[in-house]
Amino acid sequence: MTAGESIETAPSPTPLRRCARFLHDLLVLTKYRITLVALFTGYAAIAVHGSHASDWGYIAPCLAALFLTGGAANTLNQLFESGKDAVMNRTKSRRPLPAGRISPLQATVFAIIQFVAAQAILLGCYHSWLAAAFSLLTVVYYSFFYTLWLKPRHYLNIVIGGVPGAMGPLIAWAAIANEVAAAPLAMSALIFLWTPPHVWALAIKLKDDYARAGIPMLPVVKGVDETTRQIVIYTLVMVAGTLALPIVVTGFSPAFERSPSYTVLALVLGAVFITWTLVLWCRRPMLPTMPLFRFSIVYIAALFTGMVVDAFCSH
């Protein structure tokens, strides 16, 4: 380099770009894709209940509270696991805490704001201490019991820790009806059964990452063969549960007395899910698990869409 040459540096981002990046990082802290799934399952419970399914002015705050509850829990989860995320290839640059784009103090304040806002909505707009209690349980269970105690200690962490992810229908139903009923309990049970095969499909793909971070996920502790076997078992139980759901709930909710859309989806998608898990079992240890992981998201979204369609047709 001659004396007259200069080193070109990348232009610093504008304040607008910095603000946009900061807001995006806050959204990443909420694990917004997962949280949106929980929000939709909550709306499905509102649709099944039927009294306010299309009253968006009434239910919008409830859906906001669901998102804020999930966002608070997921923000604390990333705050507590930032050290582990920093050594995992999947998370060290994608998540803002290990990448240094968000400080622990900022994440803590953000989590508190979300939780307080969720509680204020559930108590102020719906006067439901039951919904507020379910919201509190979701945040405490996932952030503290699951993240800090269970996940680092036991390979069945995702089974026992599946409760918070299944709370959407219960929170939403409690907000609009201030009660616990068979329909939201059954819907939550379905999500609870779906969670292990959904997460384990990803865990097989990321088992080296989990091992590096010292997280005893099932593929790390018991191996790929046992994890695949458990995926098959849980899928069979899950599909059986989806088919039994209309029978169990009939009489408690009109939406499940005539459920053609849901039943057809449960049969067809359940058959695809089972077939895919059996293919994985036959192909182990060379497992194409990511297509199953992606399909599992479509599966749960389609089932709850079927519930919504049947709910609108029955009311």
C-alpha cells in the first residue's frame, strides 16, 4: 500500500438501521415463530368457545397477552442460556445475547415489561385471575423450572418441559370464560403430546451442538436409535390422541360435535406423520429429520386450523 492509498471501511449504519436491527433483535428474543404458534392455538380455543370468535376488538388484547407471555418466557430462556448459546453453532451468531447485540440488562428489562404488560391485559381487560395465573405459570415453569433446573439435568427435559408450550388454549379460554373446561384441556394435551417428536427431530440434527453445550438432550444421552424409537412411540400416541379428541370433548363444545375438517386432517396428516417416523426408523442412523421437523409445524397448524373451521361452521 502506498502512502496515498487509504483503507476503505464499511459505512456505519444509520440511526434508522440501528433502530430497526435493535427492534428485530428484541423480536428474536421472543422466539416469535414459536410464540405465534402458541398465539394461534390460543385463538383456536377462543373459536371453539364460540362467544367471541370474530369479535376482534374484544379478543385482540387476549392474543397480545398470549404473545407477551410467550415473549417474556422466551426472553428469560435466552438470557439464562446465553452462555450455552455462545458455544452452539446454531445460536451463537443468530441470537442477540451471545452475539453481544443486546445486553443482559436490556433483555431483563424487556422480559419484565412483557410479563407485566401481559398480566395487566389479562387482569385489566378480562378481570381473569385464572388467566393471569396461567400466564405466570407459563413464564415461571419455562424460564426457571425448565431452563435453569430441568433442561441441564435430564434427558427427558422436553417431555416434562412441554407444559408451557401447551398453555395457549388454557390462557385464552380462561381469559374469555374465566374457567377451565374439557375443550382447552384436550387441546393443550394435544400440543403436549406433539412437542417431543417435534423437538427431538431437531435435536437429532443438532446433537453435536447440544453435546458441545453440555445439554443432555435425548440424542446426546441415549443415542439416535433410542430417540428415533421414542419419536415413533410418541407419534403413535399423539395421533391416537388427535383422533380421540372429538370423542372426548363432544358434549362440552359444539365445535367438536360435528368436526369433519378437523377429523379429515387428523386422519390424513396423522398417517403422513406416522409414515415419516417409520421411514426414519428404517433409515437410521442416516436420518433426514429436518423435513419431519418442518412438517410437524405444518401438522399442528393444520390441525388447529381444522378446529377453527369446524368451530365457525358449528356456531
